[in-house]
Amino acid sequence: MLGNHLLEIKNLKIDVRVTKKRRLSIVDTASLIIEPGEIIGLIGESGSGKTMLCRSLVGTLGRRGAYIASGELKFDGIDLITAKQSVWNDIRGKRIGYVPQSALAGPNPVMTIGAQLAE
């Protein structure tokens, strides 16, 4: 499956630490391909792992105690699982971004969408 695609996710498994020894699987075997110029929307039930999948794409899983347990995650040929912080700094918010589902973190109703996207 991994070739010359913009984004390639193969059998991605994301776990979260519950205790020092106990882990909970929150995303199991997510796979998808996004080609250059393609736009996708990610939908699913509450708790299905949408946000954690998106967090894996911007390198912020650790903020929630989650981590990539297995699988492959490549953006424009870059292995995001092993990427160093300097690589993330060049990608996050500049080449990859997402709109969170939280109403409090979503669009500001007193600003235009264009202004918010530019910001």
C-alpha cells in the first residue's frame, strides 16, 4: 500500500496508558490513503478515535498519554512515527492541520472563517 501518496496510513494502532502496566487500544488498524489535491472529512461516532487519529497526524498524541503502538504513518514520504521534533516543526500547522471536533476549540463565531484559517 505504501507508495507515492500524500498521506499513507497502514494498520495504525493507537493505545493509551491507563496505568504503568495496563494499556487500552483506542484506534485499531486504521488504514487510508490521501492523494495530492484530495480533501477528506473524517466522520464517526463519538469515541471512535477520530481525534486521536488526527492527533497522530500532527504529532500531539503524547499530550493525552497516547502513543502509536504499531503500523505505518507517512506524509509526503516522511515517516511521521520516527520523525524528530525539527521535522514536526516544519510540518505541523504548515503542511498538516486539522479542525478539532470540540465546540470550544472550533471556529470562532465572531470571526470570519477566512480570518481564522489565515490565523
